[in-house]
Amino acid sequence: METYKSEVEDFIQCNNDEIRRAQQASEEAASEYSAAVDDFNNRAGQ
């Protein structure tokens, strides 16, 4: 039973790590998009 508990905890930790990486990638993509929009707007305003 202890092995099962350990495997479940490892599985959950792995999923949480994947969620964190996906959140970081999403935040990075949003930041890059925002920077591109700002750059476009600055160029369009000149």
C-alpha cells in the first residue's frame, strides 16, 4: 500500500511540474505577444 501511495504522489508531482511549465510557457507567450503589439503600435505611431 505504501508503494501505491508513493507512486500516486510521484504522479501528482509530475503533473504539477507539467502544469507549472505550461503556465510559464503561457506567460512567456503572452509577454512576447504584448511586446510585439507594443512594438507594432510604436512603429505605426511614427
